Amino acid sequence: MICDVGRPSSGDHYEIRDFAHEFDIALGQVHDLIRRHGDDRATLEREARKLKRISRSTNA
């Protein structure tokens, strides 16, 4: 679980930042993923990988 979107705690901000860094995506993209898919880490990781693939294919 990454965070409760409605009321993130101070620790959640670090977790979100670290997640964004791990997948090389923007903080806003992490927040969008959480809004769309919930806070299940496995789901968020899968969706973040999709973003990376899309990003690489459009920048190639």
C-alpha cells in the first residue's frame, strides 16, 4: 500500500517520492496512478511500468 489518497501522512510523501524515483516518473504521474488504480503496490508498479514503456516508445 502506497498511501491513503484522501489523507496522506508525512511518511507517504517520502514513499510517493521514492516510488516516482524508482520508476523514473513524475510525482504527478504517481498521484494519477493512485487515483486511477488505488493504493495496491503491485498494481501501481504494473501501471508505472506501462507508463515507462509508453514513454520510451514515444521518445525513440
